[in-house]
Amino acid sequence: MTTKETVDLGEFQFESGETIPNLEIAYETYGDFTGDNAVLICHALTGSAHVARRPDAGTETAGQARAWWGDVVGPGKAIDTSEYFVVCANVPGSCYGTTGPSSTNPETGEPYGTDFPPVTIGDWTRAQRRLLDELGVGRIHAVVGGSVGGMNVLDWLRRFPDDVERAAGVATAARLDAQCLALDTIARRAITGDPNWNGGHYYGGPEPEEGLARARQIGHVMYLSKASMARKFGRRSAGREAVRDEPTDPAGAFFPYREVESYLDYQAEKFTDRFDANSYLYLTRAMDDFDLSAGYESDADALAAFEGELLLLSFTGDWHFTVEQAEAVAEAGRVADVDVAHHVVESDHGHDAFLVEPEKVGPPLSELLATGLEGRMISDTEPESDADESFAPVHTSLFSR
């Protein structure tokens, strides 16, 4: 049993203090609710509620051509929708059905544009809590999310610690580092520097597609690793059949159009067809602003009220959300006496690993939901001699059935 719905939560006050009269949340559910089997999945930056494949989805759902975690969530899969009641909600500020900058402001009859209130990850969490209330879900069996969705998970643990039994943060961190903040800044400047951006009020006219395209290209470079880019593209020419619309500059026609350029152009074109530039501004700012320790003395203090189990998954080739950052969250959990495990996956796919390697992501999530973390702190390999014994990389073989 699956549903695809939109619910009006009524008036909503954002953490900024600004209020909108109606917050509509687009969400999808999979499976049947039995009272104690709800699993909330938090999507990544430009994801939607369409987390799993649906028999009625056709070729496109919520602007996305395919389910973004369809190999992890579904009947008989790691997050088994024949056993769990899975809920995934599109976050406020997005453009996939939930109220955001492209939505109509009922007070003016025009799209909000940049008159939409600033959005935080805390706003996402509070909106999800209200949605679950509407669905009759109280305490949730687990909350799972990747990338900024993992930050959303951590926010659940500090904001509603009594409402969560188990949690998994995949390829995530307590906050972004300065390098990622800098790259996000450049991406946003690409959008706001586009002449068509018009202060965010471009609806009904030319859209800032060039700026959004450059922003997405920066994002894609962040999601890949050096090894994966070398393997995918190297320095190869894209070939004569792959010709860019026009050279970037007059001298550019003399030089080869490389495969890596062709890939970035293709990804940018696909993205500008499906996503809103203002939403990209709003959601990246929400991610950049998140700091687990905000309002607390430390990350450990922020997690101290959570009495459930927390699993962190990180990937060795991910420089966007690093292994070290995940371990810092795990260590904060240990200091706070949280039952926590850190599962390190050997991968050279970069940040995209949590999406493109379901065979490595699925098993630990399946075990977490079924049996919790018992025994998961033991590694099947010896840690490096200079490593802390409590941080032994845990390999997928431990989670094999």
C-alpha cells in the first residue's frame, strides 16, 4: 500500500519568526502502519518525497524521473516496506510539492519568490513532526537520512529525542566545514549574479537557468571524488558527436571538449529542467546554517537527551562529508552515553556513494531496523595502530545475512 498526498498544516511559524498562513507538505507513504513500525526518511538537498518506486508513478513523480533510493527502500529491500510504514516528506522551501519560494503567496496571488521566509533544518524537522501527527504517528521506530538529510536526522535527536527509537545518519556531519561553505557561496553567487534572477522574482519571465546550471555543476564536483572522476572521465575528449552548443569563449573552439565538461553540461541541463533556482538558494542556506551544537554547550550536550540508538555511516572517498566528521558525531554520542556505532564503508565514489552503492548502504540499515546496534562496534579487521580502539572501521561483511 502506497500513498502520494499533500497535506495543509495550516499556519506555520519559521524559526526566523516569520509566518505563512498555510504550509502544504507533499509526502509519500509506503506499507501499512501498525502502531510501532514507522520509519521516517529524510531526503537530501534536491531530493523529493519520492524515495521508493511506486506502481502508479509512471515515468515521473514530483519532478524526478526515478525514486532516489529505490534500491534501498521497497518490498523485500533493506528498508522493507512490507514490514515498515515508511514516510518521506518534501521539506519546506523545496519545489517538489511542499510550500516554497515558487508557491503562490495567498496574500498577493503571486509566487513568494524571495519574500518566502528563511528556512532552517529545524523548520524541516518541526514540519515533519506535524505531518506525523496528522498521520497518527507518535514515536517512530527509526529516522534515516543521507547528506543534509542526515543533518535533519541529528536535528530530530536534539529536538524530539523521546520520539525516536533508532536513527541513522548516512554521509553526514554536525556542520559543514569552511571549504564546503565557500563552494556553496560560489554556487549561490552564480544564481544571484544571473541577470534573469531579478532579485528572486523571475516567475513568469526568463529564469536564471545559466546561474542555476553553474551552481549544479559546482555541486556535482563536490559529490564526486578524484578517483571516481579519473575513472569516469580522465582527460578524454568527448568525441565529435558530443559538441557543446557554443564554445565558452572564442579560443575555446581550438581546444577539445572533454568528457568531464560534457558530463557537467548534461547534468546542468537536466537539473534546470526540474528544479527552482530560489529553492536551491534556500535549501543550501539551510544546510550551511546547521550546527548541531547551536544552543548547546557542545555536540554531546545536544545529543544527551536521546536514549535510543544511533548509527553513522561514512565513506572513505567522501570529502564533502568526511569519515572524520562522522566520527566526531559518533564520539559526541559516546560522550553523551548514547548507544552509537560508526560504520565506515570503503568506497572511492565520493559523496554520491550513499546513492550509487545501495549494496553497501542497505545491509547496515536493515540490521539497525531489525535488531539495533548490538555487537556492531566490533570490527572484522584490526584498526590501524595509531587509531583510537573505539573507532574501528566496520565492514559490510559484518552485516551480511
